[in-house]
Amino acid sequence: GIQVEQSPPDLILQEGANSTLRCNFSDSVNNLQWFHQNPWGQLINLFYIPSGTKQNGRLSATTVATERYSLLYISSSQTTDSGVYFCAVAYSNAGKSTFGDGTTLTVKP
Amino acid sequence: GAVVSQHPSWVICKSGTSVKIECRSLDFQATTMFWYRQFPKQSLMLMATSNEGSKATYEQGVEKDKFLINHASLTLSTLTVTSAHPEDSSFYICSARVAGVETQYFGPGTRLLVL
């Protein structure tokens, strides 16, 4: 099956700093999503981005499908950004997703 | 829109008992629901895919007789952990997807502790 690798596994930032999270995948995908899991366990959709670039406030994401990676950018980080960020990919929109191991982000005040 | 609920959010049970977890799509009809489990500090592992009106498809290594899944309507799927044991203690999360829509929406999860 498809392999998904996320880096770095852990990231500690000072409030206000910027960061880049990476997701590499081993095969062509038609579906890629970024999620934020908050400290209570709730997964929040950030982006559906099988290719191209999207922005939503302080967050943006870019997927280069031909090179099999996606990047999530967080600018001017806030303590509420803390949590685990997951990348999930699928071969098709109807198919099941494979999750990466996540990046645990800690933003310190 | 696209809200998914789970009930209960927390459950503690004795070893050997069965526990049922409900997953509901509140404002849309979900043609497909997924069930995941997550151990502490780990990623989500897909357990099964559930399509309304048909039998669930289980991932390799997941015991279908232990984890019973019923997707009786377009808004409700249930996961029953039968004869639960301490090693079944985990965080169980469901997600729902609408046909033709790419994103899946997650419920808040259910924490199961088997004593």
C-alpha cells in the first residue's frame, strides 16, 4: 500500500514564529487532506489539496503531485495552533485514506 | 455544515462486556463511513469501511466478529466492540463522506477504557 511520511515528527516554536510541515507519499494520489487534531482529539479539516496551492488565513498548503509531496505552512503561530497535524492520502476520492504519523506542534507563549 | 457526532464520548466498561458506539452525520447523508482507532501518541489506523445497506469491509488484522459494524441508514453507523478486553482500550473515531465529495468529516471520537 501507499506509504506516507511526515516530517518533522516534533516541532517546538515560540509564538509568532513560522513553520513548514512536510508530507511525502510513495505513489500517485487523487486525494490529499491536511488535518489538525486538537488536544481533545477532534480532527479538524484544514485543506483538501491533491494539487496546487491554497490559503486560509495564516495557513497555506502546497501539493506538488508529480514530486509526491505536500507542504503545510503556518505563519505567525499561536498557542492554539498546538496539536498534531496529519496528512492523509488516497488513490481515489471514493477510496480509503492512509494517514501519516503526524507532526506534533507545540507553540510556546 | 458537515457535522459528525459520536456517542458516547467516554465509556468505561468491565472486561467481557460489549460496548456500542454511534456515529451520526447530522446535516448530510453519508454514503460511506469509516471507523478508525488511535492509540496514544500514534496515528489513526483504519479499521473498516462502511457503506449504507451493505456489509462493512474490514482491514487486514481487524476481527470482524469482535468489531461489529452496522450502517443501517445514511446518517447512522454503529461500532460494537464485543467481549471487550483491556487491550481494546483506545480512542475510536468515525468519519463520514458523501458520494462525489472529496473530503471526509470526522466525529469527535470515543474514548474506551476496559477494566
